[in-house]
Amino acid sequence: MKKIFPSAAAALDGVVRSGQLLAVGGFGLCGIPEALIEALKQTGVKDLTVISNNAGVDGFGLGKLLETRQISKMISSYVGENKEFERQYLAGELQLEFTPQGTLAEKLRAGGAGIPAFFTKTGVGTMVAEGKELREFDGETYVMERSLVPDVALVKADVADMSGNLRFNLTARNFNPACAMAGKVCIVEVERIVATGELAPDDIHLPGIYVHRIVLNASPEKRIEKLTTRPRK
């Protein structure tokens, strides 16, 4: 099965459509699939529900899709750094399903593992548990959380081989493997593509069985949200 596509637009062609549930990897701006997000913007698809730790910043990352009103709902654990997100949410133009970060990661992991739901103590006694099933185990109360199985996962990795085996770069791994495993279709943006067999088995972070399409973006911008430096002596 050929997995390499000539461009981000080609990789999205025939896969994305309006009204879908998408998962997008990254943490802040670290490890986001920049080219795939831009290509998704260019498709013009709308009414998207997007699962992501956060929504980028104004004008970059998922912030681009907020500006074009292509996202109707976010499932996130952090929504700071984005004034347009704040404006749309307070104006009632954007839905938000606020999810504790560890719970969000587990909802994706469980979805990828074929587990429909799980129980956790996180959120019990708060608005996070409102409307959800509560159950007692060994004298402790737990809330049931449903797993997430997105229609499409957009993922960023450092290196892929021709079979789709992936290696991530340090902290840019973050939510990417969980998104990749959970998605019904997984599209990956990478900075380098190597021959199958070039990656040592122990260096592979995610096996290619989860990856359907790959696109090369050798020079991503990798913007930093807030750059703070100290004066040098």
C-alpha cells in the first residue's frame, strides 16, 4: 500500500469533509502538523469538531481554522493564548468540551485500543462530571468517560519510513501517538522519509499499521508561543 503523498492537499483529498470529528496532535505549538492544518484550511470544510490539547494561537496552528470559522466545537484541556478562541466562545459562536488533560489523553488512548469507556476519579464532584455516570469502586466514586474515535487524525512526526513506521522528536511526541492510534484514518506530516528498514525496531515509537498517509514537510516553521530570554553577560 502506497502511503507517501506528494503534498498535504493530496493527502487530505477524499478524506476530509464537513461535519467530521478530527484529532490534531501537538501541545501548544510543539509537534503540530503545520502543513496539514494549512491544507485543511484551504479545503474550506466546515462544522468541524476538533480534539486537541489546545487551539494554537491567533493566526497559527488551529488558530487559522478558528479565524475562518471552520471549527464549530473544540474538545480541549487548555484554551489560553488565543484571543479569537476566547471571543468566539464568550459570544456563543464556538462550543467547548473542557476535558482534564490526563483524561483527554486516556480518551484517545482508549479509543485507539478499542475500549469504549473507562472510569476515573478525575473530575468527580466538579462540573466535569455533570451528566455522566458515577460508580463506586472500593468505597471511592469514579466518573465514566467515553473514549474518542475521530474520523481523521492529523499527526506530526520527525521521521517516517516508507511503511509508515514513525519516530517522534523529544517532547514533540506529546499527544501525537494517541491521536494516530485513535483515528479511523491517520495522516502524518514528517520532516524526513527514509527507506523501510532504516529505522531500528527499538527506535520506532509508533508502528506503521496505524498510519494511512504520509506527507513530507522538510522545513516547518516551528513557531514558539512565548519566547523568553535572559540578557547575556
